[in-house]
Amino acid sequence: MSEAFSSGAAQRIAHRVREVSGLVLGPGQGYLLSSRLAPLLARHRLAGLEALAASLGSPGGTLLAQEAAEALATNETSFFRDGAPFRHLAEAALPRLAAARPPGAALRIWSAACSTGQEAYSVAMLARELQPALGGRPVSILGTDICGAVLERARAGLYTEFEMQRGLSPERRARWFTPEGQGWRAAATLRADCRFERANLVGPLGVSGTFDIILLRNLLIYLDQPTKERVLEACQQRLAPDGVLYLGAAETLLGLNARLAPLEDYRSAYRPAAGEAA
């Protein structure tokens, strides 16, 4: 499969993927399109991008487009990725929100675009370690992603040696994971704190309730402006009035129509514009 991204078929595929997932593929990503879709073409016995583009316009094409979007998604993640947001969670956001909630009320946290679950489990570790500061209250963590395969791995909580070495200290490895086969399994307590569900942030979301903290990190960089604003609005509607929304270190709301205001103490975190500062 060697069609250039500039081909009509590739452009139609990119347009359809964008419709179902918001993922924007530029002219310089032709190799990504070709390489990541190769297994999908083989599974569906499609000869190439032209055959795939034609199939996307047939009955059942939406499911195929969603499968293509999953194949093209970037599932890069690691434990305690970037460090700074987790320090802010531990030192500022989690203790403040815990103090503001009624006794016994759980803190609800949403890890959006969670990939294989390292972010959700990182938050679960922090929350368990901070139990005295949080008044012993439970913490409920929801991880969502568009890709079913990565969610299966997240639910299993089983990670390779390479994944364990990315962001996880030896102390946390020993405390929260046990060796299993060629990998390491997250403790049952962590897995009980986290649940993982499939959700498309640019479609009917299917995520209900209000969250104290939403982690929407390193997703907006792959979306166009209208889609970014739609995703931010969906998150804002589900964020508590005094809650905190975290973006990735390279992401900003500059130039976007969003009802969110930056925190004073951490530049990559935001609150509802009418809410309280964290």
C-alpha cells in the first residue's frame, strides 16, 4: 500500500476519520496513514486505500471509520507523565477539593483519552498515598478512550517491564504492583478504584455525572479548533463548579472559545470561569 496522502482515497479516509473522531491528519502524515491502516486492510481483505475509501461510504461504513480512527490514534502514555500535574494534584487540587466536600463523599476523577491506563493508575496511587490528607474519603476514577484494545489493557492493569520503567519509581513499583509472567500487575486496590469505559469525546459521550477533576491531557493537539471547542464544552459541562481541568504541557486555550479560566498556581490547569480558583 503506497498511495500518497495527496491521493483522493487518502483524503476521503482522513475526512471520514475526522468526522467520527475529530482526529486531524495533515499532508505530512501519509506514512502514518499507510502503516497504521495496513492491519485493518488485511483484516477486512481490502486491497488498499481506494478500497477502504469506497467501503467507508457503504452501509456499515461508520463502524469501519471508527475502527480506522482507533488504528490511527496515538496511544502514547506513561506513569506520572510530565510530573508537574501530579505534583499539583497532590499538593493543591486533591487536598482542597477533599476539604470542600461533605464527609464520606467520594472525589470523582475522569481520565479522558486514557489509553492503556497509566494516567488513571497514577492518580489512584496518589489518592491512596494521600488518604490521611483526604480525610480517608474514597476516590473514584473513570478512564475513557475511543480504542477498545487499549481499554482492555487498562482494565487488566498488566504492564511490561519497559512500561514500568517509564515514570514509575522503584518504591511505587514495589508497593503497588506484583510480578506476573513477563509483566507487572497493578494491585487489586488500584484496579478497584479505576473503571474503564469506551467513549468518543467528539460524539455522543455517554459519560454522566459531575467530576471534581478532569484530565484531558495531550488530546487537543490532534484536533482542529471547532472540535477542540466542542470537546472542551463537553468537559466543562461535567466539571464541578470548583473543579479542575488539566491539559497537556504543550496545550493552551489561547484563541479558543471556552468557558474556562486558568489557575493562578499552575499554567496547564483550568477551572470553570464562574467557579472558585484552586
